[in-house]
Amino acid sequence: MSEEKKRIEVPQWAFEFHGHYCPFMPLGYRIGIRALERLGVEREKDHTLHVFSDLGMGHPQGCLLDGIMAATGATIGKGLVQKDFKGKLAHTFWYPGKTPIRYVLKPSFLDGLGRFEFFNRRMAGTPPSQVPKELCDEVIAWIDSLSDDEIYVFSERPDFDYAPPRGSFNKSLCAGCGEYVFERYTRLKDGKPYCMDCAGYGE
């Protein structure tokens, strides 16, 4: 089913938050708004909506996630975003009592981006903030001309199971470095609380 609706205006503050002008942040913003509409929920104020990102490291399209966070209010700082490092341009949105939903960018859409000079400059190593704005505007205008169905595949994920971790203000002073560590990450060593670093966790 198409999610075709009116064009979404991306606020200027979202670009300022992101730090540079590029096509993928506003695309993420669009997906985030569509996810809120599909779930029938408002922009997250507290700690309910969770986003699971398949993004990995080292690919510039990660700018999508900043747009999603700006649109939905589900942010890393609030503990509402989990990166699964699968190297895919896909995101799953989870809200209690709702069927989880997933958006993934279509290969045909991504292939279409290759004809734009903006991405030629990026692949040549030019930082996005140094690519002329008109080249970015050209891409954004093209994306805005496309229907949602031309950009991504939407699917419901009734099998996606998630239980948010319980929040806690409890913390202990690490017996090694003297810094506070929240109880979930405290490790006991010789009967004393230590942070992971001082406990040698993972070594």
C-alpha cells in the first residue's frame, strides 16, 4: 500500500543539528515522519519509541539516522536507537502495542543517485560541507519528486520481539578509578564494585 502524502518540509534546525547540507539527512527525516504516521504515534518526548538501525560504519548514507532521530525524537542520547551494524540502509521502528515496521531503501532508488554530480564529488573524497549547495539541491529536488513507493520498501515485522531494558538511577563508585558506574555495568571483583575497564572486562 502506498504511503503517498503531502511533501514533508524539513526544518532548518535539522540541518544545523546534522552539521552539513546533504540529501540523506532529509531523506531520513521523511522516513521518520512516515514511520510516525504509520504507527499512529506522536514525536517521542520520553523513552517509548525505539529505532533499530541496520547501518554500519564507514558509509556516508549514515546521515539517514540523524534525519530519523530529528523527525521522531527517538535519539541515541535517550537510549532509543540501537545500531546493529549490518551494513544495510534499513530501519525498524518499535512501539509497545504496535506492530513493528521496517523501511529499507530500494536498490533502484540508490542506483538512480549515481547519476548526480553530488555523489561523484563525495566518492572523490570531497567532504559534504564543501560540495556546492546547488548540487545537493539538485538531488533533494529529484528525491522530492519521487513517490514513497519509488524510494523504499515498507514492511510490517510482527515477529520482531523487543523488551526495553529497565531504567535505573542506581550507581556505585568504582573501587579502581573512583568514577561512578551505573549498576548494569558494574562488575564485582574481590567483592568490590568496578567499572568494566578496571575489572578488565573483555580482556
